[in-house]
Amino acid sequence: MTAWPFALAGILAALQMRANILILAYLQGDQVLGWYAAANRFVETGKQLPGAFYAAILPALAALATNTSQREDLQKIFRRARLGLLTFALLASAGALLLGQPVLTLTYGSTYQPATATLQILTLSLIPAAQNSILIVYLYACNDEKFVNWLIATGIVINLSLCVWLIPIWGAAGTALALLFTESALFFFYQHRVIYQR
């Protein structure tokens, strides 16, 4: 019974990753979807790199969160993790802004140059997304997974609504903008909840 929030989180995460792609394919067709997929492949790699870190830090934070005498250690580890993820995301974004077009051209050819803006926006979304991920891990450690799932579901609704609005105007970049706006908005709520937990 205690595992169901985590199972639900997995379902919501899968829906979050795929639903915007389905909307993009429906509204813009295969070529634009291909540009998005090319750009997203690099960003998904960037998201997977810290994945092992999240899996490793959750038990450590959970152990510290259950012991009131170790709250200071919990906050210290949490702050370091946030700083490390922020640094990673900033470096990835800077790299994409400077090298996005040549990397896409070298990897896929000149026909994928229109994916440059999408890659750059998606990489910018790593900044709030990485912070959101560590905030989620912190909230899981504090047994606040129901709130996390509720907020993830809310984020899906926001993201899909923005996709329907932005994709007809901006194409693949509209999908990336929707994700950037959604992750940025969710950051405010995750951050507020973490402050409340303290």
C-alpha cells in the first residue's frame, strides 16, 4: 500500500514525457516531430546523467529526515546537491547555446538546423528541471509523495495546455517553451513546499 504513490509517480512521469510529443506529431507532422526528437535526444541524455545520483541520494536524505537530530546534516547535503545540479544545468545550457547548431549539423546533417532553437530551449529547461528533481527527492525523503504526485499531475495539465497553444505558433520550439514554462512554474511550488517542510 505504501508503494502506490511511487507507482503512480512512474505512470505520471511516463505520461509527462510522451504526451507533448503526441500533440506535436498531431499538430505539426513527422518532420517537425523529427526535429524535436533530434534535439530532445541530447537533453534526455543530460537528464539521465544525474539519474543515478537521485537514486543514491534518496536513501541518504530519507535516513537523515527521520532523525530530528540530523536535520542540519540533511540541509547541508541537500544544499550541496542543489548547487551541484545547478552548476551542471548551467554548463549544459551554456554549451547548447554556443554549440547547439554545429552539434546538430555534425550529428544529423544540415536538414536538422531548424532544431537548434528547440535544443537550446530544452537545455534551458534543464535548469528548473534539475532543481525540481532534487526538490522532489527531498519531499519523497520527507514522506510528502502525495503532494509531489498531485503537483506532477498539475504540471502535466499545464504543459499540455501550453503545448496546444504554443505548438501552432512555434512548432517544435513551442513544445520546448511549454516545458520550460511548466518546469519554471513548478519550481515555485516545489520550493515553497520544501520551505514549509523545514
